[in-house]
Amino acid sequence: MKGVTVPRVRLTTMENSLVNLSSIEQALEAVLQTFTDTNIILTPDGEILDFKSNSSFFRNIVPSSIYNKRITDIFPARLAEQFGQAMRTVQQTGSIVPLEYMLLLSNREYWFDARLIPISDSNIMLIARDITDCKETKIKMERQVQQLSILRSIDLAIASGLDLNLLLSMLLDRVMALMHVDAATVLLLNSKTNLLEFAAGKGFHSNILQYTRLKLGEGCAGRVALGREMIHIPDLTKDRMEFDRSPLFVQENFVTYWGVPLMAKGRVLGVLEMFHRSSLKPDKDLQNFFVMVAGQAAIAIDSAMMFSELQRSNVELSLAYDATIEGLSRALDLRDKETKEHTFRVTDITIKLAARLGVKQADMIHIRRGAILHDIGKVAIPDQILFKPGPLAQDEWAIMRRHPDIAVELLSPVSYLEPALEIPHWHHEKWDGSGYPDGLRQEDIPFAARLFAVADVYDALTSNRPYRAAWSKWEAVQYIEEQTGTHFDPRVVPEFLDLVNTSNF
């Protein structure tokens, strides 16, 4: 309108910077300012020329109050080098430099994704986007992944029947990583003494807690187990008496304590304790997950303890089996004193030969049992035949040759001895089929019986009998070599002879 004077508006530093940009650059800069939370114009020396921010972190800052101040005056000193290096890179390369930084306000972390952009007059524009919500979401997701990983590892431990010591070690590693604590320990409840006893620990400077034995209700751990609830002590420096279980505890300089009961099937199995050398207060979600992990860990511990108890029971049962077998063998020893020594020697030789031929450890126990019981059928052979000093008559041989079948009749009702019957049943079979009781030949003869046959004949030949003197070792070896492929398995004999030559049989 004619005659009307339009007042001149003072441009800000940021607006002046935009004026000096090309139209495309101005459009880009406008977009950046629209979609960023903080914009700062800096001189090459880091002096603040202009400042605009919508971030809640800077809500109390009046822009005019920081003009002409250096950026290091409003940002923490720990970021000075980070900003300085980024600004130098911008000046040297003339390119945009990305930057991510964190600011702390009222114990909350604020995260910013920033860019340093070269503009006119060698000035630099710092644009930043508040990514705190994104960062917190990312951290939460990473934590959830970690939590799932921990639960998965515990589930695998439950499924695999992991050794208790390995399980506790794994559990402490996971808990310390998850909760970011300096030390952790597990106390397990001894069902016989009803005391909480040290089971595993990590992160301690000494073995201060390894001798812990607490009654229910005694100390923090005792109260956790008795009350079946989590206990948190935020400042141990004011409550040291809770840990007078060790005079060295003070030297650990712990500040924070957490204790949570380990419960499975309604029973308290023990207590999981955490210690930290500074103040620590996990958020509610993390606390809840800690309780969940403790519950899952308790199931794993219960499973591992049951597995360990089962293994112990199996060992005891196996020992009972062996004692029963040796008892059966002694029944024959009462009739023939020579049998005991023969049984001991031939069992030892057979086990060593089996090991040389690669027999699996799981099969060794059956071979051993079979060797011990190889002549158990002779308990039913009349004395006048069993101890006859001379050759047996044909009808006497017919009775003597029944002892393998008698062994089967005696032992077959005992189910756990079924895998051991091969030796008592067929140790008198021969490679060419001329043996007894079934006339089996070659590989139809069970492998264990073929092994035992060589050892049995060798020991019999080198032992005194009522009807003849013992042969020499050389004579026995020569006989076995002559009987290879007739009486004995040709593949077994070379290993046996090598064993004899390197042993004191």
C-alpha cells in the first residue's frame, strides 16, 4: 500500500545463515529444523551464536542466556572432547559429521542423535533429535532378549540334567550380567541339617562366604528362606551386623544387598544373593524378572539335585548288584577253594583283553559280571564229579557239560544279569563248532564268550589241577597258538598273546 512503511524485522543468526544458503539448501535446512528438537549455530571455536530447542531437557534454558558462551559451558565436560573432535572433522573435511550423546537430568538419561553441518562464514550448525524414547525402547528390547536368553539357558539346563555345579556357575554368570552386580552367591538348604550352606559364589575378593552355615531365620539369607520373600538392603554400611558370618566381609566394601528365595514345588531349596559395591536400585520390571529367574533357577536346581540323587542311587544299586554277584560266586568258592583265585584271575585278564579290543565301557560291566559268574552252574554238579582227581567217564562228562545250562536256569530270572549271560552260557563253545552246549561256531558265538574262552583256557592251563601240574607260560601260549582257528577266534588270539607278553599273567 502506497505511503505505508513496512517495519524492518531483525533477522536472527540462524535466519541469516539460511539467507546465505541456496534455495535447495534452505529447503533442506527448513526440513531439518522442522524435524529436529534442538538447533544450535556455532562459531569455529564452539561459541554459541543462536539456540533453539523443543527438547524437554532444555525446557528451562533461556536462549539469550547462553549466547556467546561456548558449547562446553552448557554441555558436560565429558562431552567436550567428543564435540571438539567432531567440529575439527567438519572444518577439515567440510562434510556432515554424525554424533550421538547422552545428557543426565534428575537421574534420567536423555539421548540425542545429532549432526554437525558446515554452513556459511565457517560456522557450524548442530542439529539434534531427542531419541530418548527410542533408546529406552531399544534398551528394553535388548534386555528382553537377554532375559529370554537367560530363561532359555535355564530351560536347557533343566532338560539336559546339567551337573549341579555347572548349573550354579552358569546361573551366577547370567544373574550378574543381567542385574549388573559385582558378586553373587547361592546357598542351598541341607535337608538333613536344615542349614543354609554355601554352594557357589562369584565376584568375591576372598573365600569369605564359602564356610557359610545359617539356620533358618538367621541373618539376611536365613530370613529370606524362612519368610520366602525377597529382601533388599540399600546400604550395608549402616547394617553390617547382618553379615557378621565372616569377619572379612567388611573388606569387600559391599553397599547393596539383594536376597531372593529359591523355591520349587512349594519347597525352599536355598537363597540366591546379590552384592554390589555401590548403590543399585533396579527398576520394577527388572526386579520382577529377577524373581522369575530365581523361580526358574530353583526348578533347574531341583532337577539337577534329583538327577544327582538318582545317579547316586544308581551307583549304590550297581554296588548292591555287584555284591550280590560276588555272593553268588562265593557260593561256588565254598565248595572249591581254587575257584576263587581262578575267577579273580580270569576276570582280570578278560577285562584287559576287552579293553584292548575296543569294547565300550558300558559293556565292560556285563563282561565283568559274566566272567565272575562263568562257572556258577557248577554249584549243581555233584562233588564226586566236580572234584574227581582223574578223567571223567562219558556219563560224568554229560553231567559236567550241563553246567552252562544250569547257569542260565539260575541267572535268567534276574533281569539285570541278562546282558551278562553270554559268558556263563557259551564260554565252552569253540570256533570250529565242536564246543558245547549248543555247538555254535565262529561269529555265532557271542563276542564276550570268545574273549573269555581264551583267557579261561590260558588260566586253567597255567594253574595246578588235582589231575595234573600247571603248564609253563610258554607251553600255554604255544597251545593257544595251535588252537587258533579251531578252538579260538583268530582275531582275538594275536591281541591276547600281545597282552600276555606285556603282562605278568
